[in-house]
Amino acid sequence: MNCTESIKANVTSIKNNSFTIIDKDGPPLPHLRMKTENLTVKYGSTTGVRDVSITFQEKQVTALIGPSGCGKTTFLRALNRMHDLTRGTEISGKVLLDGKNIYDHKVDPVTIRRRVGMVFQKPTPFPTMSIFDNVVAGLKLVGIRNRSFLLEVCEKALIQSALFNEVKDRLKDPGASLSGGQQQRLCIARALAVNPEVLLMDEPTSSLDPQSTNRIEELIQELKNDVTIVIVTHNMQQAARVSDQTAFFYVGNLIETGKTRDIFTNPKNKQTEEYITGRFG
């Protein structure tokens, strides 16, 4: 969907205080959006992720779970070449986006980061920029200056991120003037403005209050109508609420992946069961 098309308004109701597994079985999905093949990430002599092969279907949410330091964020950052910005990092294996390896030497990493957006653990608005400029920063970076087009994109991205009604009369205010939950939704709007195919979210609600967390979870359910989402979370209830697929990581290895309902009710691996039930981690 391009940025001028209508925004879908189907919002899935989520109970923030329950451990409800939502059954999301439905018709066959159009196609595979992204996959990894034997992906390994090393920092010097340390292996952060080891031989991970996993698929991400279009219009689904995949939750990455596991104890701290197990490789979830390392894996997530490999999906849009964020490790290119860290010296001494070695990547092997493949990350395929619509069948093409994003680590091919002919592929521009900046282009990949537009197609595969990232939302970080803490809200990261550009503090000296207005709300408007925060949203359209990615478009301006590639030379787009048409004011009417930028205003249209900004409005649609803010609608997608469920923030427009709260800030429509404040677009000139600094992004940093918003509350923590609003700032995180502003960062989501900034990622959506460049029309990504995949959205990566690294514990996007860990620093937010319960009400803001609920808004982000509702937003995730709405956004998956248009974009594939991969979310890292330590919150088992959140993973159960928002995801279609769940992948359990432990000490750099992908232990088990499958439908969220199956992972949480009938895991095949003992380590997965012990982590889900709180026996370790």
C-alpha cells in the first residue's frame, strides 16, 4: 500500500490484564515476506546468534522471546543491517527480503532500512525537530521537499500510528514535548512514513505505562493489515496477546518457533516449556 491509499481501521480489541491467546487462524497468507537462512552474528570472538533459520509471513506479527542476552535484539538488528554501523561485527548466512539477500554487496543498506523499519526500546524522537519534521525526516533525507506531499504523508502516518487526533493542531511543536507513549507512537509514525514492508520493534513498550502499552498493542494489531511485524518482548502476556507466531531464543540459538497458540499451550521443546512457565529466565 502506498502512502496515498486509505488507512484501514480494523482495530483488534486486546485485554491488557489477561493472558488470552488469540486464535488467528485464517485463510492462506499471500506470500513469504522475509526469511533467514543459517544467520550467524559474531562480535569478535563472541557469537551472538548462531545458524538461525526462520520465516516471516506477510501480514503477521512474530514475537521473539527469551531471557536477557539470548540474542533476540542481535537477531532483530541483523534483519535491516543495523550491525553495519557497529565495528567488528561479522555476519554470515542470508536474510532474504522478498527472495533477495539484503547482504548482497550490490544492495544499498539505506534502501533496506527504508523497506525494513525499526522502532527502538526507548522513544527516540529528534528532540530539536517539530512533530511534522520528525515524521517526514526519512523522506527529506532522500531529497523529497514537496510541502503538500510531505503534509499528506505526515497526516497518514500519524493516522496509522493512532496519534493524529492528539497532535493535529501541534505539528510545529517539538517532538520531545509529547508524553512517553506519544513519543513512541511518533517514532512508529516516522518509520511508517517511508512505507516499509517490515517493521521491527525492539521491546517498544518496556518504558511505557500500562495505558500507553495497551495503545501500542492495539496499534500493532491494526498495523499488521499493512506491514509484517517482528517484535522483541520480555513480556509473555504481551507476546501471547499480539503475535501470530512466536520464536524462542536461548544463548544465541533459535530453540523453537511456531504458532503462538502452540508455543504457549503445547511447546515441543522442554526448554521452551520451562521458560514459558517461568522456571528459568
